[in-house]
Amino acid sequence: MLISGLLLAVALVTAVYFKQVELQWLAFFGGILVAAFSVLAGRAARVDWVIKRRTLELERMRDKFTEEVARGNTAAEAMRAARARLKLVNDALPIPVAYFDVDQRCRYYNPACEQWLGLAPGHIDGQFLSDIVGASSYSEMSPYIARTLAGKPVEYKIVRHGQREELEPIKISQIPWAPTGVTVVGFYLMATSWAMPPAPELEADALLAPDDPTPAPGDGEDRAPYPRSITKEVGDAEDQRTKLRLAMDRDEFLLFVQKIQPMAEGSTEEFYEILLRLKEEEDNLLPPGGFIPVAERHGMLSQLDLWVVRRLIRWCGEQRRNAPGWRAPLFCVNLAEASVLDPEYASAVREDLGRSNLPGSVLCFEIGEPEAVHRHAEVENLITMLKPAGCRFTIDAFGSGRVSFSYLRGLAIDFLKIDGNIIHNIVRDPGELAKARAIHRVCHTIDVKTIAESVESEETLALVRDIGIDYVQGFGIAAPAPIAMLATSEEMGSAS
């Protein structure tokens, strides 16, 4: 276009100079020349505008990049600080903790675990759990591992030969890990009741040394990851009973809930299981439940269970004050054996309900199958005392051993949780599917509602629905969450 315009201009100038073209043609070609140069000027202006716009965009991109680099540096610094804190906790934690993936290979362990096992790192890291603990111990642990991989936290006791070949009683806690809230990708294992190696023999003179502040081996065997503020105030010489009591008094325990979903179409019933966490565990990303063996060792599980009920009653009272007319869901509270055996527990619960004017029908106490079998009289007495207040009861992990309904005679229970290991296997094991159907059929005959634990997949949910089970629970339904989330839930106002 530019060359054509220049040629036209040269021709026009030449024609005018030599007077070879009439005036009207000169005007015509002049108009064309003006139009050509106008187009060129417009294009030049557009190119200039595009250049300016691109320049501004590049400047904005440069500023954004600078901001992203700054944020990245801040995040990297925060990550380094977090890793340093976690390393400090990892190295100082006296409880053996290890993490295993779904193939049961060890992917993490802390120094206390290495000391406890007495193995070289090469015999722990990446090794199968069966190879680490030995065939005898693994045969005892395998049924519980299956339940954990199905999404159910479990606790159990085993006895194994220690490093000095003596029999060593151990309490194992296994916590499933499902980062997406649905699929379990592994589990944490904690050996929370373990015997420290005996202290070496000392010479008589060493025993008389007056100024040695170093604690003797074994002084820290009951230590657990409690808040630093508590440790500072009560001192290392104070027992863990005081620390637990302070944690309860200061509300340093947290209530979590996991939804129990009714299967009836159109049901608006709300049902949640209450889970207990320690704030220190949540703040430092520690596996939950490390405080439970300590509470059991010091005979405080009954007090802890009562604290849960009182904190839950208080929370319900807060919701009623904030929203008059609010109706509480049904909350399922786990009871330890110590609470079942405590003759004062039921009376304390009734007194707390009476003072709060909260109906007992919002509480459902969950009792483990072992307690129902071996502590039948105490369980029956507990139910007899709390049923008149409206409280309900469920048996947990039914069918984890031999399936038998005989021990349910005389127990006025309302719900029965089918063991998660059965539910987890109904998809691939016709025998387990038949077992779940039989349990549900008998329960409906005796007017007891059924709950399926460890529902993790749509396929399992479809089979559970086909059986006719009344409620479902598991990471495939909902992951545990702080109870405070219920206060902002749109569903809370319609609970029955």
C-alpha cells in the first residue's frame, strides 16, 4: 500500500509538471492519493495503540510475576519453619509412630519407633509391616489392619517378645488417613503402651550423686504431646493426670463429628457420631488419639467420657440461645469400658441433662461389642438407668468376632453398627454380603435399626441400599469435621 501510494504521488506530480493530464483526472488521482495516505495514517495509529496496550500488559505481567515470586518466597519460608517445627515434634515425641500405605509398606517412622523396634533403618523404611513385626504379631494385627484400611480407627492389645526376649504388652492405635476425605491411602500406627528398656545398673556412688539433674531412663514413658503451656506450668515432675485435667478444664479438647446418613428417601433426620481430638494434635498435624492410652493408664477415661457429654450439652445450649427454636440432632457418644463400669457415670449424665433441660433423646451412647459380651450386667444396668431419660444406645462393630445375638438379650438397644470389615468386603465376598443381610434381617425382627460402618464407595453404598440397611457412615459419606461446622450448616435447623 505504501509503495503504491508513493508511485501514484510521483505520477501525479510528473503529470502536473508536464501538463499531460486534464484537471478532472488530476482531482480524481489526488483524491485517491489522499485516501491512500489516510488509510496508512489509520493503520499507523492502530499499530501504535497495539504497541502501547501490549506494553501495559507486559508491565502488569511483570508486576504480577514479582508479586508471585514474593509470595513464593514467603510460602517457602513458612514451609521451612513448619518443617522445622514438625521435625522438632517428630524427634521429641516419645510415642512410637509409623505410617504405612495401603500396601502396608512403612513410609514414615519417628526415632522412638526405631528405638522401640530395635531395627536398623534399612529394615524399617519401605518394608512390609509383616516383615517388621514378625509373622506371629502380624497374624494378631491383620484383622484390625483390614478394618483400619476400611476407614475405621481401631485400638487393640497384643503381646510380643521385646528386644530382651521378655513378653511385652503393647496397646496399638491405628488411624486411617484419607486426605481427600473419601479414599483411605494408608494409616498411622502408634504403640502407645510400651515398656521402656530397663535402666542400666549404676554404681553405688552414682546413685548418691546429689546434683545430677538428668532424669533416669523411664521417667518419660508416660509423656504425650500435650500443650507446651501445660508442660511449663505443671513441670516435668507432675503426672499426666494433672495435665489431662488441665486440658479438660481449659477446653483444649475438641469435639469433632462424622455424619451418619439415613437411607430412607426424603428423611430429614440428622445423626452424628462424636469424636474427640486434642487441640495440640490438630495444631501440629499429629495423628489423633495419642492421649487415650495415657487417660486409660491413669484411670481417667470415665472422666473424659463425662467431659464429652458435658461439653456437648453446653454446645447445644449455646445453639439454642443463638437460635431459639433450634432442634438438636442425635449425637452418638462413644463409651469406654471404664465408663460402663463406673457406677456414678449414669447418675452424673442424668444430673447434667436435668440441669440443662436438654432432652436425653439427643444422646445415643455407643458401646463396644466386647463390653456388651463380657460386661453384660454392667451394660444392662447403664441402659436401665439412662433409658428413662430418653437416651438411646448402639452396639459398635457387631460381627467383628463370631456373629451372635445371644448377648443382646436383656439389652434395650436402639441401633447396631455392622462391623466395618464386613461392610468393606461385601463387594467382593459373597459370604460377607450374606452375613450383612442376615444381621440386618435379624435386627429388624427385634426392632433394632442397622448402621453400616466404613462405606467408602458407590458400589458398597448400592449394595447396602439393596440390603435395606437403615443408616450409613464412612469416609465415602462424610469425613470427620469440627462440630462448629454444624452451627453454620443449613441443615441444622431441620433436625429431628
